[in-house]
Amino acid sequence: MAIILDEKNISPEVKRRVNEISNLPGVKEVVAFPDIHLKSKYANLGYRIDIPSSLAILTEDCLYPQFRSRGLNCGMALLKTNLFYEDALLPKLEKVLLNFNKGLVRNLFNYFRFPLQDKFSLSTEEFQRICRKDISQFNYSGIRKEWRQGTLRLKRKMGKHFGGNHFMEFQAVDDVFNEEQAKEWGIRKGQICLLYHTAGESLDDILEEDILKETIYQPKFVKLDKSSPNFPIILKALKMLMNYGFAYRLTTFSILKDLFAEVFGGETELEHFSDHYHNGIEEIKKDPDHTLFLYRHNVNKVSSGSPVILSGSFNLKSYVNKGAAGAENFLWSADHGYGDLTRRFPQEKIDSAKVKRLLFKKGVNLPFFVKTKKVDLEYNSAAPYLLSLLEEKNISKKVFSLAPIINLKFI
């Protein structure tokens, strides 16, 4: 069964892909969310991982590794402070971001992808403990030696790198739509928050080559039943990657908390508010004999009563909603952003408001590699359109919005 939340804005090709997936053996349900689109970078690889973005899929008693083989536990975290917006704060907020990965020697090594050890780097034992967490009868069969031993890159880069479409951004609460809920969450208008989006690793990185050739690098979708020898290996690898992604975002939080204290001192607080992964495969025990697998591709997990983020971009507002009970009818999922949907809706500048961008070339924080520029803060009507759909379906309800102030991105 396929559920399409926004028939009006889905392309015929994307709709065809959704229906193709929903008709595969073992697929119980597919939900296409309004920001659904195809990513061209997956189209010509020669194997099937071309799943539309903003899609949730449910299978029973079988795994389709290609449904979500890349960026496992890619996600966002939102931090809140006890600061409130004023122009005098901007230099200090910028300094927090400019101190991220700072240092001549450190950046020379980063440039050549050999990060140096620091107080946030993991030991081999810590790395292995994170990867093995909550995995019973663990062994390393089918797992690359880089993950068995924990290479320096895996142990030292954790929490520190923001390539691709990943970013860090100081934001200010600019509208509160539900005063009672915002107060319960400790949120007030004008409050400074920090949103960051980090990458996850892929099955390509963790699985041995022969298993990848059998389960991922195939021109058609590969279904793994519980009896398949690759089934437990894939399941183990998925759990390891999910563990790694959570640890990555928590390490980023630790680094930022440290930088924040350096710049603002001990009286200013940086507090973890919420975490949202939007790429993953969740194992759900239906009963002793049956297991469901829920695949999320660029959709957030939604829990009733908990915060759920809808990200904008460097010049568009983000929104924080409260998960609602109706999300159960849509695989407890919702769009993680509205970036692609903006192409179909008008956009306009917001008065004279500006966003400062800090662009680190290849992630290197040295003057020659850092560009700064100011861009207009804008408004796109895709956001209220999508938010109203989520409310109409009782998936989530908006609580407050966040306007970007300073954005950091690796290019």
C-alpha cells in the first residue's frame, strides 16, 4: 500500500518509483511525504539505491538493504541557550563557530584527512564499545577491519566534520505559536538556539566487499529473508552505524559546549534540547515470530508529544513542531525539511534581515580557506503549506520557529 500526502506536487516519475517499491514482496506500507524528490547523484550508479527522498517504508520479516544504505543516522540536534538576541552578542556567537576546528597544524592534517588526536578523540576501546552497544551475541564477521579496529579517521573525526549539505547554525526564536507548550519546553521568543546537521556513515564503508556485491551493488532490489546468511550481518552493521551516528552528534554537542564556555564563560548555558535522525532502519518486534523494519529516507522519526524539527536552510526559517497521535497512520514519520518543495512556491525577502555565512573550504579553518558573506533572510510559502498538511493529518503541530543568524558550512 502506498500513501502519498501531497498528490498535487509529486512528479509522475517519483510516483512510479513509489508504486514500484510498494509492490515489492514483503513491503507492507510506503508513505511519500510532501518534500519527496529524486536525488540525481544516485541515478547512474548502476545499482539500485535510487529511493526517493522523503519516503518511509515498512517491511515484514525481510530486509531490503538498498532502501537505506547511505548516510545511516544522518541527523540534526537542536541546542538551546539562556541568551536572548541582541546585536552585541553577534561577535561572540560568530567566535564560537570560528573557533571550531581552529589551529594551523590541526587544519593541515585535516586537509589531508588525517585528523590529530585531541580530548574529544575516542580510544579504540571506546570506539568499539559505542559500535557494539545493545547488540547481543556480537562478532565482527562481515565487517571491514577499519571498523573492527577503529581507524584514526573514524575515532578522531567524530563530531568535527560537516561536509556535503551539513551545517551548524545559530538561530533565534522569532515566533511562538503555542505559548503553553513552548513554556513547558523552556522556550521563549528571542532565545538563541543552535541547530546542527551531521552526516552518517554508509553500508559501503562498513561491510566487506563480497557482501556489498551480493546485497547492495545489484541492478535490482535485493530482498533478504531471515534465513539468508547476510541477514544478521546487515542487521548488525545497521545497528553499529546507528550507534555511531548518535555518538557523533553527542560529540559535536560536547565540542560546542566546550567552545561556548570558552567564549561566554560559566554563567551562560548551552543545553541539549532535542535530537532528530532522518536516515535509518528501525527494527520493530511485532511478536516472537515476526519482525518489522521501518526505513526512513530524509524523514524524521515522530513521537507523540515530543519535539520534531522541520529544517529550513541558511536563509530560510526552521520550525519545531510537537508530534501528534496521527503520526501512527504515517509510519511515525514526517519531512525533515522543506528544501526541495521551495522550488514550487514563491520566495520573498524578509525586510532588511541578514544572515551571516561562514564557509570553510574543505572544512579547513584557516584565513585563506574561510569566506564570509551576508545573505538576505527570506520567506518561502512552502513552509506554511507543508506545516498545514502535517497539522491536517494530525502528524505534528507547530510550536515555534527559528530564524537563522549565523551559518557555518564546509564547502
